[in-house]
Amino acid sequence: MNSSTPSITSDTDLLRYYLLGELDDEAAGTVELRLLADDAFFELAEAVEGDLLAELARGTLPAAAGKRVRRRLAASPRGQARLALIQGLRELADDPAVEPAAPLPFRPRPVAPPQTSYLKWGTLAASLLVAVGGLWLAMQTVRPGSTRAYLTGNGATETLSQAVKRHGSPLPSATPIPATPSAPAPPRDRIAHAPKPKPASPALVTQIAILSLSTTRSAEATRQDVRPEPGKRYLAFHLPLDAGEPYTTYSAVLLDSTGAEVWQQGGLRPQSIDGNPTVVLKRSWAKLPAGEYQIKLYGEGADGQKLVGAPEFTIRTP
């Protein structure tokens, strides 16, 4: 890590320094390997990147940091699209011709006209009529022991109390219709919530380039062109090993067209891919500008390092 970088106390700080390009190559390589293996760490990186883009859009990001973010976004097609969106938003916010929308006109509620005297008296008469009708219905309600007559089966009449004595029990009342039972409400902790969309996994945003370690052909014949694919944020170099390689650990050095060292990583262990031992190197597209490169792969043994292969490739812009 750079000497000027403050101490890192959380993954959020670590990802912020990584996205701003303030980590050294070894620390950045460690972060990239963790991004490819840890989904939660990858989701946190997406959130931190969104915060940086928001600061860039608001103009609150320091000039040096903003310049690094723009340079990083311009290195991939997806980043160029996001950079164009941010620039468009800033231009729209700075445009004096754009005025805020006017508030909707407030329409006052019309005042109700005063009621006339005849309307008041009509309302009072209707209320009295309803009250008298209700009282009459209440007086007509049959109660046990009343003398109201009922028609029997032979045409004679009898009171309700006589009918009760004859039947031995009160007359059956209407059977109430049972209410339809409603389904019990599920517990609050079991209410299903719509799942949040999960960001694309590291495997879906990683492009793979297979480089041959064979040295039987000329460098020009073995140089491979690599172009960024849309939506890919990382490039993984697969270096298949020849059968019988005695080494269990390897180190790799990435050189540019001038032979200057761009990045190096040690302690690489072969992975089994399609049944073949393969050394895998992962690098962010943001740190691979267009140009010619060479990877020197060394086997690490008790007697030191030995060059296993040095494939060359060219990064082409879309």
C-alpha cells in the first residue's frame, strides 16, 4: 500500500482506496482475488463505487480523486457509458435554462350556500317521521307473555305463551347463517418479501483469455489479440501447464511494450481446469489500457526460479 494512504479500518475503506487506485499492485491483486471469490464483498464494492459516482456527479469528490475515477471509467465500455451519464447529469444541473417545475395551482374549496328555512323544516319533518316509524316497529315486536294472537294449524288462535306451553319450549328462532371463516393471517415473520435483485456474480463479469506457454513458434505467431467484452469488468488469464511440470508454486510478472514491469504476483498454485493444471491470473480491465504486453511465468523451486513460458498478447480497444 502507498505510504501516503491512511490506515484502513474497514472493507469499505479498502474498496474505496482500491477504486481510487491508491493501493499498490500487491494489495490491489489481493482485493481482486477476493472480489472474484466473495459475493458479499463484491456487492459492497458495487455500493462503494455507486457512492464515488454520486460524489463525482455532485462535484464533491476532490479533483485528484475525480480524475482517477474518470480515468478508470474510461478504460471499459460500461464505464464509458456511466461516465457519459454522469457528465450529462452535471450539465443538466448547471444549465441555467432549466427551471424547476412550477407548483400546481391551488383551487380553493367552494363555500356551501346557506340552507334556506324551508330546507331546514323539511329535514326536521323527515327526522320525526323516521323516529315515529321506528317506535311503531318496536311496539310491534313480539315478547314472551304477550297477548298477540297467532294462527294455529286448525284455524284457531293462541297467544305466544300458550304456544310455548303447548310445545314445551320456546318457538324455534331462525337459524343464523354462519359466517364464512377467513383464512388466518400468516405470522409477520413469515410474510414473504420480494427478493432484492442480486448483482451479477464475479463469474459473470469476468472475461477469460487462454494464453499458450509453448515456445515452439515465433513471438509474432503466438501473440494473441484480446478485446474487452461488453459488461466484463475483469480479465482472467488462463495459462495451461505442460504435462510433467515439477513445480507446485509459480510467480508471474506482467510487462508492457517497453519491458517495464506493470504488475507481479507470487505464490500462485495451479488450478484444475477441464482436467488440466492451469495457472490463473486475474486483472481488472480498468488497469489494462490498450497496448502490447508479455507475461513471464516462473516456476519456484528449491534451486530458485525457472522461466516456464512468456506468452505475449495485445489489448485492443473495441
